[in-house]
Amino acid sequence: MEYIKITEENLEEEHICCAITKNTDCQVQSKKTWLRERMKEGLVFLKADARGKCFIQYAPAEHAWTPIEANGYMFIDCLWVSGQFVGHGYAGELLQQCIQDAKEKGRKGLCILSADKKRPFLADPKFLTHLGFECVDHADPFYTLYTYYFEKKQEGEIPRFKENVRHPQIKEKGYVLYYSSACPFTARYVPLLAEYAKEQNIPFQAIQFKNTKQAQEAPAPFTTFSLFCDGKFLTHEILSLPKFKKIVGKE
């Protein structure tokens, strides 16, 4: 498989895997704008030279849109291989490309957000273990941080979650959604949730992270989408309108 690195020069002409549609679509525009800004911080988006979901997205951990402390490491935002590309070893190839690049840039290793088990939008912990990653930290209610070391680990250099996300909770009442444009799907679904909440007089506010500093000060590890209700963390799963209605009914 041949791979293409997305750059500011080819960003407009290349599809971005997780949203394969016209450039005029709000999801594509949102994600590409986010990518363009993050490339200034060292983000790399590497994808298969084929139409489909087969890519890896990573950046220096100092600029990760995840509240972690992992100076000197490379943080993998997303490693996604699905559909016809599953089972051909492409995920391993993408990871090796990332490892080589990270080593050339003097990084100590890799880290990635996962969970206690396979969950939507998070890396599969069993797959990470198979690849040689180690679980190094935990945050409520199910988040885990996995690390792949290039050299022998040293106690003071082990990546970890920031203290503000170990027990996700906020003070605000009603539904509060924190999100970013790291995933193009938020551009489609967040407005639908907000509109429905307004129609039903449901207390709801959507807070978008617009820069790295805001994301690193988030109240939960997954900054792409984190929904709270009356201060309590509910879910990280990017919700369609029917799923949001179901949660509202339960709460």
C-alpha cells in the first residue's frame, strides 16, 4: 500500500478518510480547517492512497488535544482502519511509519488514548497490547492511556493524565457538551442536538475547543465529544439525534 502525507499544499485536493464527501460539506470544511491550524503545531495526517478509512493522525504530545502530560512523546490522535482495508496489516504499516517519523524527530515514544475495553472512537486496548503498547494510567470512568517506548522507560518520564480529568465532572447544571472539530462528525451532529434541545426547552450548551490550550484544560480526556448532565459525565460517544433523545429520556 502506498501512503500520502496530507500537507497544507495538498489538503484541499485530498479526501480526509473519515469524511469522504464534497469539499463544500460542512463536515469536510470543519475538519480541514482544524487540520490546517494543527499542522502548524506539527500534526501529521498520513493516509492510504485509496478512497476509504485507512489513516493515522498524530502530533507532538505537547500539542495534543488531550489533557495529558507526556513531554517528548508523540501522541496518536487517531489510528483508523476499517472496511475493505481490515486484515491486511495496514494498521501496523501506518504505525511503523509513525514510529520511524517520531524517532527521526527525537521523540521518546508514542502514546494514545484508549479505554478499559473496546469502545467507540477510542483505540482498542487489546490491539494496542498486541502492538507492544503498555497501559500507564487511568481516568474515570473508563479511560486509559497507553504508551509505546522507544527506549527503556524511566519513572519520571511516564506519560499520565492531567489531574483535572482523573474524575470528570463540572459545576454547570443542565446538559453541557464539550467538543472540537477533531472529528468531522461533530460539525453535523452538534447543531442538531442544540436545535432539538432548544425546541424542547432542554437546558443545553455546547462549548467548542478552538485551540490547544483550551483542549488541554478540558474536564474530560476525550476532547472531541464529552457530554455532561448536571455536572455528571455521561458519554464520549458522538451522538446522533436519536441517541441523544434516548439519553434525554433516561435522564
